[in-house]
Amino acid sequence: MSAPRLRLALEDGALALPPEGRIAVVHPRSDTDLSSLPRDRVEVVQPVQPMHDDFARQGFAVAPALGGPYAAALVILPRAKALARGLIAAAAREVVVGGPVIVDGQKTDGVESILRELRRELAVSAPISKGHGKLFWFPADRAPAGWAPPARQRVAGGFVTAPGVFSADGPDPGSVLLAEALPARLPEEMADLGAGWGYLATRVLERTEIRQLHLVEADRIALDCARENVTDPRAVFHWADARCWRPETPLGGVVTNPPFHAGRADDPDLGRAFVAAAAEMLAPSGRLWLVANRHLPYEAELSRRFGAVREIAGDARYKVIEAARPAR
């Protein structure tokens, strides 16, 4: 992604990078090709831990958040429009005056809408169109009026969320259903895999028997929100890929509302990987409580990883599953 449009702009001379200084690449995905940029000057800004580590392994300087000043910035548009606007505004504030803020995105991610909005306020280059997407740029002498860096927002229940995180507008109905379906007494040592901004963790920590709850979340922005929402001292926060994270000692219980999208497409392998990880981190008597959209085919993996699997709650949209006797 991104490389053909960026390469065309640079090779045609339409876009010129400053001769020195750092270049921020904001929220690239793992398949974003950055070969057109000078690697020794690039700082990848990626808050999602697996992708953060992917770029680090490739030899890039990596940070979870912008930390300018930069000579230029390339913003890879996310799907969430509020987040896209915020990232562009943040990049415009972190790039030195006159340096280019480059925006690249697919039509399916709303790049044409963003381009129209920017053109109403700023002098924006002619776009480079290729591969169902567009790339354009503007000088960072001012940010678009009314566009601000991504900020926290308050939702129902007084929770703090942020643009672009999962279920940013309020508690996910699946997580609510899972919280209500949990048994009367829970294990003392537990983990919430893919904890997001912390709704499910707050519900688990209502129980007095809990001694420690690990919140494992790959998205640094969501985890920072969780730190604000979950102030109970029994909570331990981990910026980590739940598929790879393991506790120091086996746990008595795991709760999870695992992700199931890779881009726009369903990817049940993500949820299956959460099931496998949970089985490996549980004690022999440990239990997993999982909620998923009803159409997702997790049952085979659950039966392979656990000796006892049963649905304990659900509706037309969701299913809540309890799994016991984890297999090694």
C-alpha cells in the first residue's frame, strides 16, 4: 500500500521531500511499503503493538505517538473519519513550517471526503490517483480550522474513549452481554485479552474476590483510555499482543471479546488465536469466558483447545461461551 502513489509523486518531481530532518509516517499498516522514503530519516508512528514491532524488526525508528518537530509527515488514513482528521491536524502541528504534510488513503477509507474538506480551507496539491486511492499534500504552515489532534471523549457511564478505538461511542453490546453472563464467583487471578478501553475490566473488578486482573491490549491509545477508566489497584496493564502475551504464572480465568476484522474483512483466525492463547495461559482448572458474533466459527478451535465447551448466554447477534479443562 501507498508505495505506487508516493513513488510517482517523488519520481515525477511533483513532491519534494526536505533534504534533511526526520519524516514521520503516521499509522502505517504492516503492509505499507515505505521503500520510497529514506529509511534512516523515517520515524514510524504506530500505537498498535504488533505493527509497531513489525516496523521495528524492519529497522525503522518507531514510536507510539508523534513527537516532533519533523521535516515532513506522511499520514496513512484510517477508516475512522474523526481519527483521520485528528491525525492530519496533529501532523500539521508537529511538522516545521513549510514542510509537507502528505496524506495517503484508499477511497474505501474516505480519502476523497478528506480531500474535499481540506480544499475548502487550504492550498492542497493536485492528487496522485492510483490503485483505488489518492495521495496529496499541503504545507504545514497552519492546521485546518476546527481540526484538532485526537482527543479523549466521554461516553455513556462516564467512560473515556478516543476516536478510532473499538466501540468508541460506548460499551460494546457483546461485552455487556458477557459481563452479565459471568458466574456469581470468579477466579482470583484473571486476564482480559483485548481489553480495549476497559469496560469489561471495570465489570470484572466489581467482584471482591478478584486479587489481580491483567488488561492486555495491543492498541496503545485504547490502553491509555483504560488506564483512565480502570483505577482499581488490582488492575495491571500490558501493551501487548494478546496472542503472544503470557502471565508469569497460570491464571484461573480469562475473559475476552476478541477482534475479528483484518481491515474490512472478517478474519476468524484472530479470534481462534485468542482462544489458543487463553488455553496456554490458564491453569488446569482455569476457565475461559468469550463473547463473539454468532456467525463466527470458533467452536472447532474451542473444542480442540478445551475439554468442555458450552454456550451460557446469547441472542440473535451474540453468543457467550464458557470453556473449561484447557488442553496442553
